[in-house]
Amino acid sequence: MPAIENVTRRSAVYWWRRRLRLAPASAKPITVVMMVSLLTKDQPVARRRAVAMTGQSETVRMSLYEKIERDGLTADQASAVFQEEMIRYRNMLAYQHQSIQQDG
């Protein structure tokens, strides 16, 4: 099976990693790097969560451009917003998976 994009495996747990380069017109470029556990040891689950996380990261990326232009976010603030949003989304995915498993 091919490797999962944006995913590494550490101690049998899958981790999602992403590096974004934000280059708004009115500010200097910002690089945001994040690595977060997918909270699973199961490869098919990790594959689905990684795809969802990558898609969501693009949505958050576009909103960050707007916030940088409108609010003048610094690199640290942009990184904090990105990490907060992605951890919230990861937790929601894990909760949904757990709910589905309990319902059978």
C-alpha cells in the first residue's frame, strides 16, 4: 500500500504533519509548521483522517490569509490559530469515529 501523504508513524501511532507558507501581499511571508497525532494506530483510519486534515488545513489557510490582511496577525499568532483550528478538527474526527464505532 502506498505511503500516506503528510503522515509519519512514531511508536505505532500515526502523526499528521503540515508545513504552510503564507505569503500575503501586505506582509512578509510566514511559515507555519505543525505535527499532531492522529490518535490512531490503525492505518485505514489514519489514511481517512489525514485526507480530512489536509483538506481542512487548506480551508484554514485561506481564512488565515484574510485574518493576516484584516487583523495584521504576526507569525506566532497565525501559527497559534492554525494549530488551534487543526487540533479542534482532529478531535472532532476522533469523536465522530468513536461514535460510529459505538453505534456499530
